[in-house]
Amino acid sequence: MLSQILSALLPAIITIMLGYFAAWHHDFSQDEVPTLNRMVLNYALPLALFVGVFTAGREELLADIPLVVFLLLAVVGTYVLVLLTASFVFHHPPGLSALRALMASGPSTAFVGVPVLGSLYGATANIPIAAGGIIISIVLVPATLILLGLDAARSESSALGARGAPDRTAPRMDILHTVLKSLKQPLVWLPSAGFIMVLLGVDLPKVIDQSLSLLGHSSSGVALFASGIILAGYSVTLSRPVISLVFIKNVVQPGVVCLGMLALGYKDPILGQTVVTTALPAVAIVVMLAVQYRTAIPEAASALLISTFGSLITMSLFIWLVG
């Protein structure tokens, strides 16, 4: 069991450390991260998930519907609870509340999930990886962008009011436009198209599989390497919000999912895949959004760093618990 856990986690940790070292050695800068992320999120990862869904097959996909439902409830439920707590209990602004909710709820299926779940569960791991990516892209990211945009609009309106200028240029948040824009992302529509085609019984020719897999295989390595570069750009700060958010993401969320599924009588492989997916560290896009909107940047970077390296312990524990 120990060798299986190490073989699943160490490649991810070492690749992140290589990216961290490359940034520290000035081989890569923070300005190059968006290029690497665009390659992964718009091309390599969507292709990998598209091919992976076909590899899993129709029967496995239908059998994993409870997995998708549990992931949806766990990820969105955690996001909503943290968002409401931050907004109405601690009275944080909407943008900060949304960022903290994203830190505590979104598993890094796109970055860490590919090597970890792939090592543990083989081809069937593509289903929780794709499902997690779609949930984050369709629900969590648009909701966070909307709330961050509302904060930006309010700040601009306040600045104009302070100068005595009329509030005519404050941007209006078009919720429908934001949602539609997220649906156009390859990370959303390509795996979704794969799901639909598999359910309809469409078969993917082997030559197409091999052609699309070449670039897809690079997704996890490049994504983890880029995460290391991001982490190298910020110093770690320990604070009560950071520790609380990491504890919720790494321990509470997968723990509740594990207890709930055991109480309902679920067993492997659905139990293990769901629990390990929710035990993945925080999604790296939270740092990109924090930088873009200039909101809680040190907190987001610290939470990502602690969650990623802390998952070496917490995820090992959950992998051991579910066998």
C-alpha cells in the first residue's frame, strides 16, 4: 500500500518542485505561466479528457453516475457553505468570499488529478477527472467570476462617487454572458461532447485515439510544472483563514464524502475514486483569479502551496482508508 501511495503522489510533488526550482533559477518567469496554462487548459487537457472518456467506455460511465452526483454535491455544497459563511457570518465582500469558497471546494483535477488518479485507477480515472473539471468550469469558476466582477464594479462606482463623477461607466455584470463564455471553453465542451457521444454508443477509431493522445499525454506534466512556477512567485503566510480553508479542502470535504458514501453502502471503485478526487489539493486557478482581480493574492498563493504539499499526508491517509 505504501509503495502504491508513493508511486501515485511523488511524481506530482517532484514535478511541482521542478517547476518551483526552474522559477527560482530564473529559467521561467511568472509572465510565461499564462502561455503554459493556455496550452494545457485549451488543448492538452481537453484532448486528454475527451480520449479518456472513450477509453473508460459506456458501461463504466453509466456505472459511475453515483460518482458524478457525489462529486457535484461535495464540490458545489462546500462552495456554497463557505461562500455563505464568509458573506453573512464574517461579512466579507462578495469577491473575497467567492475566492475563499473556491479555495476550500475545488479539487485540482486538471493538475494533480491526472497523475494521481491515473496511477491508482487506470483508464476509469478519466471519469472523475473529467467530471471534476466540468463541475469547476461550469459552476464554480463562473460564480466566482461574477462575484469578483461585482466587487470590481462596486469599487469603480465608489471611486467615481468620491470624485463627484456620475456612475455611468461602471461595468454591468452580464451573468448569462459569463456562463455562456465558460461553456465555450474547450475544457468544458470537449469532455462534455465525449460524455454524450459515449452515451449514444459512438465509437472512437483507434487512429483518432492515438492522434489526439499525443498532445493529451503532456497535460498533467506541464500543468504541474506551471503550478510550481506560480508557487515560486509568492511567499507563504500562515493565517487563520489560510489554515481553515486548507483544513476544509484537504480534510473536511473528503472526510464527509467518505463517511456519507460508507453510510449509504458504497464500495470500491466508486468509493475510492470519489473520496480521492475530493482529497486532491486546491485548484490552481484560484491564484490566477486572485492576481487578475488583485484580491487576497498572498492568501490564495499560501493556501495553494500548503494545500498542495499538505495533500502528500492527507491524501495518503484517505488512499489508505479506502484501500
